[in-house]
Amino acid sequence: MFFRLLFESFYRQRRRKLLAGVAILLGTTAVTAMLALATTIGDRIHQELAVYGANIVVTPQADTLDVKVGGVNLKPATGGAYLHESDLAKLRGIFWANNITGVSPERREDGTVIAAESSIRETNPDPPRYIWTSNTSSESQRGTPPVSFVGYWFQHPFGGIITGAPQLHPWWKLEGRWPSEHSVTPHHGEFSVEILLGAALAQRLGLKVGDWVSLGSMTEGDIVGIVHSGDATEQQILYALDALRLNPSGSSMGISRVEISARTKPEDAFANSDPDKLSPKQRDIWYCRPYANSIAYQIREAIPGANAEQVRRVEQSEGTVLQRISGLMWLISAAALLAAGFAVSAAMATAILERRAEIGLMRSLGASRGVIALLFYSETGLLAILAGGCGYLIGSGLAAWLGARIFESDGVVTAIHLSSVLIPALLPVVVGLALLVAIAGSTPAIRTALAMDPSAILRADA
């Protein structure tokens, strides 16, 4: 009998049930879309803000020490200290290793570019137009503009990702191609490496892709690309670290700087705590949260002699954007659920008003208040489960559609599959919220129904 009354309620009040179901459907659709986006928005914002560069920078600890005598800084221009490139493999062993999305080591040597001497031109059938010399070389000429010789990774495999300067400097514009990280056949010397020239340097020297520059020690640098960066890189010569290390006359490569891009949690007051002053329990909590500070702390632990610091400009921008978007999502979700609750309450109040006679008859036949309340809550719960399930599916599709259009790249809409936002764990959450809203919205009307006097209702309808 109970299930027959339940079926008849849906059959005879189709419009009322449809109105309440649509309200719950819309509310759960909005909530599902916001929750699905919230689970991936951190990574997407991290990708969008990657144009600002790395958010953690690693330098030699000794490079941070000032050596001054009589107010004169005696520290070498290069810092006089390097990290070992082989130590970068230790980054894969830190607690938050999987949050590291990009690594770009850098080795910088200061020098100048001078015109080839006439004696070289006379003795060499294919002489270089220019020669790069380090500041320590006897061939270095004072008064010439400085030109740094900088080594990077280019499309370098590292712990399951491909990383290097192109990934950490996405604003670079390239004419030509990236240098190879392998040795190439020499044409003008005993050893050859592929190099890039900064756009300003290439313009000043009148060099283009296909030309070459002597790098000293019988090493030639074949120009394979021109870099437009809008910063000091346009006055530099860039090469692949691995390629130069293959030079038989070259020494072991040291690293003067490492840029790291990592997915991090926005800063809060706890993030800026000094871990060495925290209690063991608080320190473990701080250590196991993906703050930029905690990741930098783990990097300092892993790499001997390293000083790792977060780039606050990037971190603060990412945290601010994420907090504002998250707040907007919660506001939209709360508004949608509140509107759904009011709609359910209005629909249930109207339904109970229309079913007063039925309620009075059931009470006069001996039905208890608990049975009547169970009947109405069963109607509402069943409606919430059906509408909540449909809202979960529609909301997941809406999240995929919104994500593809909000996080588009260079005006091209990125295809985001439904499977990337169809999160099974959200289904019970969404259905539970639908049940909560439906029960909360229908409770005032049900309490009113239970307070009715059955005899008064039957006499009024007689």
C-alpha cells in the first residue's frame, strides 16, 4: 500500500514533481560543474601562469654570500660556485617530486665576441667571422659589449617528463630550431655544437641561421636558431649542456642556477612558518603540504650546497587568482543550492495544500505522523536521487565545456574530454547534497501537514 501511494503521488502530481525535480537538477548541475572544475583548476591555473616563469629558483649556497673587503665586493662575477648537474636527479626523490612539472638548469660564463683576426682569415680557408672568448681568456678585449655563453637543457628527458628552457620560458619566440643535445659533425673545427643567438646579438653582428661562431679551443658553434625573448637573453649565446659536455677537451659541467616549476598550494599564514621552530607534529604537517616553501626546503635537503627560494611574484599571483576563483565557485554553488531548496519548499507546500484531504483521511484511518512523514520524505528522497544523478552527468559535461573555453590557448579552444572531469567520487557527494537540499526544503511543509487536525480537514472538505 505504501509503494502504491508513492507511485500515485508521482503519477497524479507530475507537474509539481517535475518542477521540484528541475530545481534540484539545476542546483546539482551547477554544484557538479563547480566541484569538477575545482579539482583541476589548480593545475590549469599553474599552466596558465607558467608564462611568468619558474616559481622556485635554486642557486649555490656559496653564491649568496657576499665577500667584501674595505667595502669592495671581491666575489667573482660568476659567483665562483656551481652545483653538480648529476645532483638534479635527487629532485625525483623528494616528497613532492610528482608536483615538479619542469626543470631548467643553467650554466653561465661571461665573455665577449670579437672579430676574427686577419691572420686567422689568411691561414684558414673557411675562417670564422667572430670568436667568442671568456673574460678569463687572453684574447678578451676590453670595451667590447659583454656576451654571456649560457648552457641550458633543451627538450631533455627528466623523470618521465620532457623539460628544459623551452618549457620554463614559454614566452621565447624562436626562428629556426632548438639545439640538439647530441654531438654533431664538425665542419670548421675539431668539435661542433649547435647554438642559438639572441635576436639583438644576431642583429648587431649581422649573423643568421646557418652561420657559425668560433668558441675557442678548436670548437665551432653552428647557429641553428635566433631567440626573441625581450630580455637579457637577446644578448647571449645559448647552447645545450649535454652537447658541450661531450667535448673531449671540456670539463665536468657545473650548474650556476636551476629554475623549477612546481604545482603548489596557495600561501597562507602557516606556509610562512619556520619549520625548524615548529613542534614535530606541526613540522610534519607543514612538510607534507605542497607549499612552495616546503618544496624549496626539501630541495635544499636533497641537493648539497643548494639554496632554494620561491619566486614570490609567481606564487602570490597564482594564490590570489586561485582564491578568488574558488570563492566565486563556492558562491555560485551555494546560490544554486539555496534556490533549489526554495523551489522544493514551494513545490512541497503547494502539493500538501492540494493533498489535505488525503492526509486527513490517512490520519482518520489510523496512519501515524511518522508514516505520513515517511511517505513525503520518500517522495522527496526519490526525486532527489533521480534529479541528483542526472545533475551529476549534465554538470560533468558542463565542466568539460567550460574548461575547454575558459582555459583556451592562443584563441584555440582546447578539447577536454568528459572523462577528465567525470569523477566517480563526486557522485555520492552530489546525490547527498541533493538529498540534503530536498529534505531541508520539504521539512517546513511536512511539519505543517503533520500539525493539521484531520477532523477539521474532513469537515471543511465535506
